[in-house]
Amino acid sequence: MTLNYSAKITVDAKDKTKAIYDSVNTDNEFYPENPVKTEIKFNEQLIISVESNHLPHLRANLNSTLRLIQASYDSIESVKI
């Protein structure tokens, strides 16, 4: 099966990147029925790859993932010691 739409996004949050990865990837691992093929990798940066047959599904998945990343970053920032 060939997927028609794809996107790849790289996020670098410096020293917070690993914590954000752990937070966001947990959601991804526990949603196996996701209609969008979503892969999140950590290699000094977050690398998010998504593929879908439907552009609206791809957009919705990216929006959700990016909001989760922003929420994780903001949470970490709010408890700076």
C-alpha cells in the first residue's frame, strides 16, 4: 500500500528534547489504531515522520503532535529550578 501524503518535522528543544520525546512518544505507542502512520525518533533532536492516504488526517495528526510537544515544553519550563 502506498501512502499519498507525508511530512517530516525536526524539533530541537536543546536539553529538554529527550524529556519531550519520552512524553510524546508514549501517546504514540499506545494508539496502534491510528489511521496515520506516525513515527517519532530521538537522535539529539525529535524527528517526527507521518504518512497518510488522507490529507486531513495527516494535518490533524501533525497538529495534535505539535500541540503535545508545545505542552510538554511549556510544562518543563514552568517548573524550572
